Amino acid sequence: MNQQSPDSRPDFASAARGLRHVFVNRLAVEASIGIHQHEKQAKQEIWLTIDAGVLEDAGDTPANIADVVCYEDICKTATALATDGHIDLVETLAENIADALMQDTRIVQIRVQIEKPQAIAKAASVGIAISRLRG
């Protein structure tokens, strides 16, 4: 059996390693996104879920906002990218968000999920998720 211990998994939050998860769950954004003509003519609500694995100084308790990766900044970055003109594919938007957020070297992994709640009538939502790992 080939199992990894939790401490060896890069997605496992560990106080000893200083790995924390900063997340945003289903941020609602009005975006011009999609390949269909009706999607190009009118904005639609999308939901952005972002989970950033943040490497912070082990053992140090953050004292102020400059010491942490801020979820408000994550929201601002993701919203700006989602509302900056028309995007054909949700995959493109997910990659753009991941690339922009990974500019912060404290973020060692990221998962970006984009949902379109109105795309398929009989589904609560549809979409994609990507994961990226530094190094």
C-alpha cells in the first residue's frame, strides 16, 4: 500500500510547516463569459471558489494584515479578472486567476473553481476546477 502521511501531502494544512489555507467560497460575480451568442450579449452570474495554500513563517502568529495573504485581496483580484471584458472559456479565466494569485510567493498551491449556476437548467451549477502547485 502506498499512502502518504498527511505532513507529506502539499494540500495538507500544517502548523509545523506553516501552511494555512485562505479561501473564498462561491464569490458571486457578474461576468461576460461563454462561447454562445447569448453569453456574449449579456453578463451572467458566476461563482468563484478559491483555495490558496499559503506558506507562512512557522511558529509566528501574524500580527497584522501585512503578515498574511488577505482573502479580500484575493476577491478583488479575481473579480477584476472576471469583469475585464469578455472571456470565451471558464478555463481561461481560471488559469488567469491562478497565475495572478501565484505571483504572491507565499502561495504554494492554489485551487480555482468556477461555476455557472444558470448554464444547464436541470443542474445546480456546472463548471471547472484547476489546481496548481508551485515548484
